[in-house]
Amino acid sequence: MTYVDSDGVLADFDSFIASKDPTAVGVGNKITRIMYEYADELYLNFNQMPGSEYLFEQIRNNKDWFVLTAVSKVERLMRVCSEEDAIACIAKFKENKYKWFERHGIDRTKVIIVDSADDKVSYCKSENDILYDNFEKNINLWNAAGGKGILVQRKTEWNK
């Protein structure tokens, strides 16, 4: 199977965050605050990452290609809100991701949402399993589990 991360690979998370607060990109607590404050539109209104159309085509057209993405942990959101609000936000985030992919021609059955980026590695079952991700930690975990992780750099152009 081939899995493709969403945020930073297919969907432009950083640009959305920067549009709300240019000083927040890469700053965990500021990002968490923005995620909470803009929960209704988070993920739903992201731009497609430049150069990602090849990956979209593969996911749309190949039965063994999937999106494998995570949402924030409840504990992270609880830094800025109650547990009840955090749980509600995460449900909204998941639904918004599904809707975003549907608008881009990818059925929700092709979108796997896990609770944490660390949970992605549970999908690595063999050396033939591939993960495209923009975080080196996720790639390292995937490779350690026996799969092939491919580190995606921002604005990568794909060769067909």
C-alpha cells in the first residue's frame, strides 16, 4: 500500500495558519490556539499544496493508494480549551478533512484519519508499504517498521 500524508504534503496547513497569524507558523502553542479559534474552518479551507496534483491523481486512480493523516490530540487542544471543547473540535477537524478531500475528488473511504502522527506507523505491514510525509520523525518510524518512507519537502514537484 502507498499512503500520503495530508498537511504539508497535499493540503497547505502552514499558509492557513499564517493567514490568521503570521507569527504562529512553527510555534506550537500559537498554532493550537488558532486551531481552536478557527475550528469551524480548519482543514476545510486549506489550499492544495503546489506540485501535489500527481499525488492526488495516484490516490484517485489507484486502489492501493490512500491518504493517511492525523488530527490533534485531545491533550494538545486542552492547553487552550476544556476537554469537552477539545473533543468537539477534533470531531469537526475530522469531518472538515473528509469534506476537503471530497471537494478534491477523493472519496472518504480513501482517507484514513488517525488520532496522532505516531499512529501512522501501525499501517506499515511490509517492506512494500510506502509513506509520503513531510515530517522526518514519521519517516524514521515508518522505515524502522520495515516500510519505505519518503520525506516530502515543501513545494516539491513530482516526477511522473
